Amino acid sequence: MTLTIEAVDTTPAVPAPDRTGRTGRTGRAEQIGGLLLLLSMFSQGFGVVWDVQWHNDVGPDTFLTLPHLLIYAGPSLAGFTSAIVVLLRTGTERRLAPGEAAAGSGAVKVLGYFRAPVGFLIAGVGGATDLFYGMADLWWHSEYGFDVTLNSPPHVGLALGGVAVCIGTIIVFTSQHQQRLGRWGLVVSSALTTITVVFALFWAQPFEISVTAVAILLLSLVGCVVRRPGWVSATGLVFITLVGTQWLYVPFVTRWYADSVGLPFREGVSTVPQMPALDPLVLPLIAVLLDLVLLRCRRAGVSPGKVLPVAAGVLGVLMATVYGPQIHDPLTPQVLVLAGLLSAGAGWLGYRFSFPLRRLARLEQADAGEAVAEHDAAEQAAAGQAVAEQLEVPDVAPLTAVEV
């Protein structure tokens, strides 16, 4: 006679971890937070362009102007968003059982208690820096009057804080590069950062050296992080679209705001927008050429690290050759050599930086995979324990049927 005993699992089911990586609460918070950081970059960037045009066309005014409010709305949003994401990530990880992983990018411990995603930590510090130097700028103007140069200490601090927000936003979207939304966020934030550094590097002229090197660095980073054709070219397209939008919008809002507050324009002001005219209009061509170089490397099976420094150096010289006459700077052999050397280094740095930034996304996947493995092992142990209790046989291996 054969008696079959079916194993019935009477133990409560082991809760399964999130197997989709970013569908958890903190993962969604980081996606929404990245979009808000992008909005803060738009606010500050367009506010700076408007403010520069205002001072050029109308002249000094009070501190609380619309351009200034738009500028400081950006870091305020960045700081508030980063703080919320850090608090959510901290609360989620402290509620998890040992071995469980929260959805989201790689985080670091801050002050021994908080768990902060790297990108949001940098963006939050940048936003706080901007607000601090904004108050310092108000005090500076109260004590010394209006600036005769951009190189005042508060302005330098504001520029550095704005760049930190840009860097943090790029890192946030780099950790999401496996999703289409993350790739587009990386493209748009890189294009906005290129526009931002034109103002932030006002102390690092000539622009055909400094801005060229930063632009090559950002384009190389996009290409080496995404590793798919077309996204570097998309960065150049988004860049020229943003520049064209600023070119059209800045004169209009400046005239509208001056008329609304009853202030006249200066005589003989140029109709050319000041800041958009300083942006490298050749960048889309450089982006397409760099995209072709990376595509050729992939098809030939050659590591971009072997080709990118040389290609970036050549493209840097080409960009400086076109960019210098655009902003009416004289080209000299020394300028072209420096532009080429710095661009070659920027291309190499973009390639090297892509590895730790891509690792932020892989860290999330590894944590999720480890949690899934632990969950599966717990399920198997629970099933074995249930069978052992029914048969009253201690320490038996998991089984589903026993023949007697």
C-alpha cells in the first residue's frame, strides 16, 4: 500500500521584496525629485539670463526683482526637494528588516543617522549654498552699493552653488540611465549645465578654453554613461533649443517688465541678448561628431577610453576655432593648444567618471537581487519547516511529497 502525504504550507507567506527596482516608495520619490531638480535648474538658469539682460538694458534696481526671485526659487526648490528625498530614504531604510533593500540609487550615511542619495546630497548642499550667498549678496549691496564687476564674493559663491545643483541633478539622472526618463533627464540636465557654466565661469576666461573643455566633458559623460547611439546628438539638439528659447524670450520679458514697473531702457542698448550670444552655437555639430566617434568604437569593438581623448582633443580645437570668433575673442596658437589639451583631458575624465556613476544604478540592482535571493531562501526554509512539523520529524529538508 502506498500512502502519499502532501505537504501543506501553513506558515505565513514571506513578504516578497520589490523585484522591479524602482517601483518602491523611495524609487518613485527619486524619480519625482529628479524632475523637480530639473525644474529648479530651469528656474535658476532662465532667471540668471533674464537678470543679466535686465542690468544690461535697464540698469541696477532693487534686490527683490522678478529675475532675482526666479533665480532664488531654483535653489529653494532644489534644497527642499533634496531634504524630502533624504528624509524619505532614511525613514524607509530604518524600517526595513536586515537584508532588505530600499528601491533607489546608491546612498551614503550623513551625520551617522541619515541616508542620502548621492545626487540629492550634492544638489541639496548646492541649493543651501546658493541661498546663503543670496543673503550675503543682499548684505553686500546694502554695504557697498551695486557691483561694478561680476567677480564679487557673493556672486562667486552663487555660481559655485548653482554648479553643485547641476552636478547633483546629473548624478540623479545618471543613476536612472536604464530608463528612458532617466536618459532624457541626463540629456536635458547636461544641456542646462553647459548653459549654466557660461555664467559660472565668468572668472575663467577665455571661454573658448574653459567652456569648451566643460562642454566636451559633459558630452563625453553622456555618451559613456548611456552607451547608446544618438543620445549625445540629442544633448546638442536640446542645448540649441534652449539657447534659441532664451534668445527669443529674454528681450520680450525684459521689455515687458521694464514697462510694467515704469523704468526706461538705456539709450543705444544692443538688441542681441547678452547671455545667449555667449553660448557656443557650434555645440550641436560637436555633439554629432562625438556621437559618430563613439558609434564607430562600439561597432569596431574598441574601448572608448583608447579613442576618446584624441577625438575629444581634436573636437575641442574645432570648437574653439568656431567659438572664439563668435564671441569676438582673438584666436592664438596658445589658445588652440590649451583648448585641445584640456578637451582631451575632459574626454578622458568623462570616460572615467562614467564608471562610478553607472555603478550607482548597478548598486541598486545588486541590493534588490540580494533581497530577492534572501526572500527565496526564506520561502524554501519555511516550506521545509512546515513539512517537518506535519511529519513530526526534526530538521528535514524541504519536500513536497513522501512515499511510505
